Amino acid sequence: MTDNSKKTLRNIIIIFVLCLAVHTAEVMLIRTDETFFAECFINKVFGIIVLFAALGIFGMKWRDIGFKKEELPVSAAKGFGICAVSYLAAFAAEFAVLYMKGTPAHIEFFVTGFSLTGNVVKNTGIGFVVMCIFFNIINVWMEEGIFRGLCITYLSKAHKADKALLISALLFGLWHIVTPLRALVDGDMGIAGFAVMSVGYVILSMLMGIKWGLLYKMSGNVWIGMADHFFNNCVVTNLLHVVTSDGADDMQIVRVIIGELLSFAAVMVYSRIRNNEKRSTYESA
């Protein structure tokens, strides 16, 4: 590894650790998602500030990391479409399972936070919906901006593109270990459950990071990944809920796994087809 590649990796890890420290403090100590706001947003605002600073330090512009205004409408529509189709199948699978179990279910629209051990807070009212949308915009701006836009673009200056993508996906996976960690500390799950959930959650998050990284590489902008990410977090997880007589979202984590694996597979297949087409064009030229 050259000095330049070591430097770029070190800089990205410093940014990651700095943001992770604030993220951990908010989730574990401040617990903003358990307040009126129902969302951990302080670390996301902090991450956006860090992103502004990093762009200035590295001599980069927002366009350089995929924030291209002219590509927003079409790319966002593609991102929403990917998520909508994938989760239509996931919701259908969930309802099919509930039907076979003899448990009538229906969809309700309300605001709540995502929890690995079940949603416990139900908020209604336009104010909560607006806050949910606003905080999720901040969330995807920060995560896609740092983990895809900045991380992949900056690392690609000194590393192969595929390696840069995998590093960003690994960091994104580790970013999510804080959620099961809090469940362990709160006593909502034991050591064994924490181990299984941590590995599963980190791997799923890494796959999502690979998917959004591929979308970023193929499109050259962050909008497709941001739209898919936003739809996943805001609509599927926070606003739409499958309710039965036993409660709400008992199978939410299963729904998320099905939806994300379907969209991951679709993007991987499309990426492979696109790469094969480029290879064929190059060989025939």
C-alpha cells in the first residue's frame, strides 16, 4: 500500500470514527429517538457539518461526490421505483405468511421509530409526519453523502474502485452495530441474541451499502441511492405498518430483509449485465 493510499484510508477512518462517536453517544446516552422528536438526528446534523468541512479540506465540491442538481428528478424517480417494487413483494410475502397463520392484518399509517425488538411508540398527526420526513432527509443526506459520495470518491483517488466501494460498505455495516448494542445494554436481548443480531444487522447493512455504492458508481450521482434509502427508512419503516390483533410490525425485520435482499439482487444483476455489455463493446472495438 502506497503512502497516498494509506493517507486516504486514514482520513476516511478518522471521519468515520468521529461521526461514530457522536452517533454512539446520541443513541446510548441522549436517546433522541425516545423523545418528542422520535428520531436520532443530532449525529446526522453533525455528520453533514463534518462533510462540509471534509469537502473544503480535500478541495472537493458537492458535484464531485454526486450531488448533481440536474440529475435529481429522474434519478430520484428510479430510486423510489427500486424500493417500491421490492417492498411491494416484501409486504405481499408478509401478508401471505400472516394469512396462512390465520392472523388478519391491515396497514396503518403512523409515525414510529425503528427498533430491532419491536416498535413501541405510535404517533399520529401531521406534525409528526413532517418531522419524520425532514429527519429522514437529513439522515440520507448525511449517510449517502459520507459513505457513498465522499468515501467512494475520495478513496478511489488512491485505491481501486471496487476496493473503495467495499471499504465504504464495511464502514456502513459497522455504523449500524450501535442499534443492537443499545438493545443489549437495555436488557432487551441477551449476549447470544446480541451476537446473532449484530452479525446479521451488520451484514445486511453492508449489503445495502454495496447496493447503494453500485448505484452511485453506475449513475455518477447520489440521488438514486438517496431516494431508495429514504423510501426504505421513512415510508417502509417509519410510516407504513402492518397491524394485527397482537400488535404492530411483528415481522418488520423480516419484511426489511426480504425487501433489501430483493433490491440488492436486482441491482447486482443489472450491474453484472452492464459490465458485460461494456466488456463486449470494448472487445469488439
